[in-house]
Amino acid sequence: MPRVLIVDDSRYQRHLISQALGQAFSPDQAADGREALALFAAALDIGAPYDLVVMDILMPELNGHEALAAIRRLEAEHGVAPDKVVPAVMLSSLDDPGNMLRAQFDSGAQAYVTKPFTPGTLLEALMTLGLVENPFGEDDVEAGDPCKIF
Amino acid sequence: MQDLLERYPDHRPLFLNVAQGGIYETPTIAHTVLGSCVSVTFFVPNRGMAAIFHALLPRAEEYRLHEPDPSPYKFVDTAIRTLFARLERRGVSRYEIECKVFGGASALFAEEMSVGRRNVETAFTTLSELGLRVAASNVGGERGRKIVFATGTGEIFVKFLSNPAFLGGR
């Protein structure tokens, strides 16, 4: 069963997140960034890395940005290729442009969900990351589709 | 994609090209492909109303040389302001609207302020200025995205592209 590390200083929020993820994941919980980092490092050391990280931002000790950036450094030190890093969803009550941008362009999150959240919104984010079944078929982009990265 | 169309038999499919967008009051499967471009979805749950656009560049005022662009959906800021104004004219309050932001990929080794990042920053900033809450976003990275928006339910499905043609720069 895929493993998820849920990081939030609110026990109630950790419960809500765990409930939203249902039985699909085996959860571990951390109440701050430093505890999350210790759990993540231990998981890497025993060869049983997490498959998903759900990270709050406003927490004591290390905040979510700092903790996730530290997780990315740990992965690099362990030789994890950039395209194989654990998917991370930032889940925060902060909905300002600076935090949403920083999370996904600098801290290493692949998606951002704003609290209060619905289970559907969180699962939608996980679907995008390939962690729950995606009803997209196997077809890829059609010929002639217009948008490039530049 | 066919699976998704079968999942919503009452929705009509509509492909959005660059600089296209609009409000949809009948169930529509709006789908598009994003590289550096950005799409913002607007969903008004209790009114059966939704909107989406596919914008190429961040701010209109930075690019207009002689006269206004014929499509407000070419630029992120004018696209958001246009759709919000049109929703307001239909009596929709900002508090009823759920927004989500997608796209803004950057080429590997892109400069720090790539077009993708500036597109996303403009989307977040403009939405914030209008008091519109972003419920979720999936932005950045180095791969393009295909997104499908079921306007009748507000559901969004995103798939990262693996086609190498969409990994590099133009």
C-alpha cells in the first residue's frame, strides 16, 4: 500500500487529511517540519520511501516551505533522480500569491490546495499526480495541439 | 479522453485554442493543452455556470504596441478580469466562485522569471486583487499538461504530457 506522510501542526487537520485519503494510503503523521524531516530521512534510510507528502505551511520549528526544500535536498543526497522525487501537495490556509507561487516554483510542491478543502479537491490533485486512478485514457496529446513551453 | 467523454454523456466537447475562453451555462467538456500558457477555471456551483480561458502571455499592457488585442483571452490579466466582469453582470458574487489555476511550465534551465512563471504569478495576483479565492492549483514544472474541465460538475482532470515535443522550448 502506498505510504503518505501527513505534516500539519493541527491534529484535527491531520485527521481530516487522513480521512480524505481513505484506505488508499498507509499514513504517518508529523506535527511540524522537523519531525517530518526525521521521518522522511528514516524512511529513505530503510529503503521504504514515502509515495506522497501532504504538507502544511504554518508550523512551529520548520515551516512547510523549509521542510519541503529540506526533503528535496535529502532526496538529492540519496541519489533520487529529479523526476523520481516524492510527489508533494502543499495544503495550507494561506491563499496569497506569494505562498502559492513559492510552494510550486521554489519549495518543490507539485500542487497546492487551499484550506478549508474538500476531499474531492485533494483527490483531484492526487489524480493529477498519478496517485489515484485518473479517468484519462492512455491517449496523449493530439497532433496539432498548439501549446509549447518556451 | 474518450473515457472522459463517455463519463459525461450530457456534456458537449469543446477544444480551447490559445487566446480562447468563455462562460458556459450548458454542460460542456472544455479541454485544452498547456505548456507555458495558463488556464484558470471558474466554477459557480449553485448556478450551473462555469468559465475557463487559455492565455498565452501575462499582462496585456506589457505587450500592446499599437492597439488592443482583439481577444481578451490572449493575456492572463485581461482574461481573468473579462470573465469575472461577465460573471458579475450575470449576478454572480465573487464569494460564489471557485477558481483553480493550471499550466505555467518552464523549459529546463529556463531563466528564473520564465514566461510560465510570470503567467502563473499574474494569475495569482490578479485573482487576489479581485478577491477571488484559489481553491487549488497545479502549476510550474517542466512538462506540459492536458486539462479537461467538466463545467456541469466543476471537476477537472489533468494529465502531464510525455510527448518530447512538449518538453523543450520554442
